[in-house]
Amino acid sequence: MTTETSRRIPAPRPAELAGRLRGGEPGALPVVAGLAVIAVVFGSLNDHFLSAENLTNLALQMAATGTIALGVVIVLLLGEIDLSVGSVSGLCGVVMTLLYVKQGLPAGLAVLLALGAAALVGLLHGLMFTLLGMPSFVVTLAGLIGWQGLLLYLLGDEGTINLPFDGSVAKVSDTWLPPWLSWLAVVAVTATALGSSLLDRRARTRADLPVRPIARLVVRAALLAAVLAAVVAVLNGDRGVPLTLVIFGALVVLLDLALRHTLPGRWIYAVGGNAEAARRAGISVTRIRILAFVAAATLAGAGGILAASRLSAVNQSSGGSDILLIAIAAAVIGGTSLFGGRGRPYAALLGILVLQSVTNGMLLLNVDSSVRFMVTAAVLALAVAIDSTARRARPGGGR
Amino acid sequence: MKAGIPAAPADGVQGEVVLSARDITKRYGAVRALDGVNLRLVAGEVVALVGDNGAGKSTLVKVISGAITPDSGEIFFGGRPVRIGRPHDAQALGISTVYQDLALCENLDVVANLFLGAETHRWSLLRQLRMERATRDLLASLDVRIRDIRAPVAALSGGQRQSVAISRALLGEPRVVLLDEPTAALGVEQTAQVLDLVRRLRDRGLAVLVISHNLADVRAVSDRVVVLRLGRDAGDFRTADTSQEAIVAAITGAEAAA
């Protein structure tokens, strides 16, 4: 059998990579290329753009909306949409603040209860979508308005509630890893990645399955180490690695592992790829859909708590304005298909990085907000155009 | 040349009768989709089910696969009468169906598609290596050639997808495999690949039923041809002893017994 004649996994040749692009799997390539262009353009136009201080601010700005975008990735994987993530994030931040500040609960408990409330909101969305058969667009559009209303009701006349600056919630956004710890983390993450890939390789050899050459695993680990080291080196040039960035990064990695290595994760991809096939294979499509909406709302809630922590307050515009649109745009720009079944949580990371750096760069250049909106729109349109074109290139993907 | 006598058993058949359906009737309102139809599937034999559009082929396959329940008639599996009320019953007995739309998730790789809904796992963690090993072994034993089984199914050719769908039907170790139009929309070379695969299913001792519109394929792969016409039995021929004209005549109802 051909697959068994060589003991090595066929390496994609350049021609094949091009074919994969045409075949509908653009992956992360366009985004990484885009990031490089952004860095070069803004870096040459403004000396401050690539400075440690500015990049640290960028990292701080990413965490909250990036976490919300992670939830959007999950519902997009099903081919659905969640328009309520902005409102739910604001609501969750307000609930946490009320429990913590007004009720005097311990911070950890307040955060957990608020996340539970967000999960209940997601459960409600999921039930309306599956049992009542309402389109997810409408369910979450109602959520967008309704949860915003509940947020205003809970805030009452005050309009703003401050979190104590020295309290543990606000502290989360003002905690920086000491240099030794961040370097230790780089070593630990790289060692874990390399170790697990080598262990996997050994298990594959034992099972008589084709394996990648060790050199390639080492090169990949080295690349990872280089990227992490660059980030840590830059951030240590200012205040250090912010804790919120570590939280966001950990969520991205954990969610990716869960989606790729657990039953529910595999089923989310299956339902997003072909719901009818999944149903016939005995997968409970309803349960998977509800799970996805619960996960999206919970991650939105986590993002809302991070935002409240960064602002040290919640107010009537928490979770409002363009947070929803940025979160959805980030997921799509990062390479999550709007048509379901394709994309990884890293899309949220890459997408939010693109959007925040474009916004940040234009702010540094004193570009008027009118132009900023139009440029952001152009980036989003470009990303969706790439997704749609790739989809049309896929066999049977013309619908 | 022997004319097609309804429900006449073809002679010279060896092997155990795995499944027999007797006197199956199914009405949709005033329309009799199936009217007293009989079918016998034998281990190690490929039966082609042919007939014009609306002859009742798909209805009969749906009855056997449990997608619909007949109004009357009996089904015997391994000699015992059975009731097939839903698809799960058929699968539990050992009847696998590959529908024309294949029901593959194009975004998932070959391994994930083979094990869809039946993933090997421990504490809901996927056991990827076991599944990949089993996939490679199964595909190798069926001589299905796919360069990279970790690539999404979207990257495969039509013939390869059909082969994946058929291979998946074998995971539950069935005794009967029903194939709905396996060669429709395939090119010449890919059709040949799929027909080879159907022969290997027979060589494994499975009872195979193939619905097809293509009489050339039917002649190439089947041991026996069962013809339906307007919901009734219209012939049961041994392929080797029957001319194409006789089969066409049975399908169209022409009195041209060649």
C-alpha cells in the first residue's frame, strides 16, 4: 500500500502548498503575511509603533476582546453566529462587579458566579436555537439587545461602578511576570511542546505509523521558542509580560487542545462540516450546538471580566460599542470560516493581533477615526473575500 | 436465454442466505411504491438492483436499512424473522448502508470520517493513534490507495471519497452492505476503482446489494441482477447467463425476450 511504503509523512511541497490554497485551505498564511506588512508599514511610518511600550499596550488591549473572539470561533465552527457576545461580556462584568463590590463576595467566587451566569445565558440561547428552531442570528440579536437592557437595569442610576484599585480583580490587569519567570515560561512551554511531539513520534513508531523526521520537530520547536523569546524580550523591555496576556494565551492553547483531542471537540468540527452526516453517525447534534453556545457565552463573560479588570470599573458602555464587531472580525480575519467546520482558536489570537495593531498604528499616526473605520472595514472585507474564494475553490463548495 | 420469472431463484448459487425480504409492500397514499417484492442476499455475492426511475429501488433499500417501515411483508436475517424499525436496528443486525450522498464531513480527514460517531476514546480523549492504525489496516486490506489519510476529505477525488464511505461501512463488521449508486458521477478510472472495491467486499464473504443505473457497471461487477418495475419483481437473473437486452427488456417491460 502506498501509504505504507515510506515510513515518513509526506512533506508538503511548494506546489502542494499552492494547491492547498487553491483547494480551500488557506490556513494562517495570509494573516501572518498581513501582520508582517502591518509591522513594516507602521514601523517605518512611526518610530514609536514597534517600541516596547507600545507593543506592551497592544498586548494589554488584546486580551479581553481576544477572549471574546475565542467564543465566536466556536460558534463559527458550527456555521452559526453569536451576535450577543458583546452584551454578554458587559453583563458578566457587571454581575461580577455587583457580587464583588456590592455584596462583598470574595473575588474568586464573584468571578465564578458571573461566569456561571454567562453560561446560563448561553444555555438559553442554545435551547432557543435548537429546541425552538430559531435562527441563531435572531436568537443572539435578541440577546444583543436584551442583555444590554439587563446590564443597564442592574447598573441602575449609578451608571458606573468602580472596582477597588488595590482589589484582586483590578490587580489582574496590573500584574507583570518578573523577567526570570517569563523566561522560565518560555523554556517550559518549548520543552513541553518538543517533549510531547517526541513522545507522540515514539508512540507512532511503536504503532508502525509514518512519522515526521526528528529534525522537523526540532525546527518547529525552535521556531516556537524564537517567537516566544522575541515576545518576552520585547515586553521585558517595558514593564514585563502582562498576566492578562498569559491568561489569554493559555485559553487559546487549551481550547485548541480540547477541540482537537476530545470527543466534543471532534463533534463540533463534524457538525460544522456536515450536520446531517454527523446526525446519521449517531452524534447528538442538538447537544453539540447547545454546548457551543454555552462555551461562546462563557468565554464572552471571561472577556468581560478581563475588560472590567483593565478598566477597574464597569459602566453603561461595558461590552458595547464596537466590541462585538471587533470580536467577530478578529475570528474571521484570523482564518475561521464563516461557513462552518474550518478554523482554529489561534484565529482569535492572530485576528485580534491584526485588528489591534492596525487600530493602534493609525492612532499613533493621528489618522482620523473616519479613515480608521474604513480601513478596518477593508481588512475585514479582504479576510471574508479570501474565505469565500477559498470556499468556492473547494470541490462541492460552491453553494 | 432464460426469461425473467418474477422471484425465481437463480440457480447455481452457493453460500448462505444472509438476508431475505418476502412480499414487501409499501404504499404512499394511492401509490404502491413496493407491491409484494422479494429479495434474497447471499454471503459472498454481489446483487445488482436495477429498474427505471420510480421502480421502487430506493424504497426497497430504505426498508432494509430501516429508514422506512413497510406496510406488510417479512424480513429474515440469518434465517430468523427480524423487525427493522429504525436505522439503528439494521446496523445492530449487521446491515450497513452507503447512501448516494456519502455523508462525509469534508473538513475532517479520512481517519475522522471513518470513525465518525464511533471514535475510539478514553475519558472522552480521542485515541488518535489507534484510530489511524485501524484506518491504515482497513484501507490496506481493501487496497484503497490514499496518499495522505490525514488530509481533509475535501482534497480527495470522487472515487476515493466513495471508497472512504464504503470502508466506513465496514468498520462495524457488517454481513450485508447496501450501496446506493456508488459509481454515479464518477469517471471511467474511478468507477473501475470502486467496482474493484465492491468485488473485494464480495471476496470477504459479505452480501452486497448495489443499486445502479449503469448496466455496464452492473454487468461488470454483479453475480445476480434483480429487476424492479413499477414496484413489482420483474426478474432475477444470473448475470453471466443473461444478455443486456434481456435485462433492458425486464426494466422497460417490453415483450422482447431475446
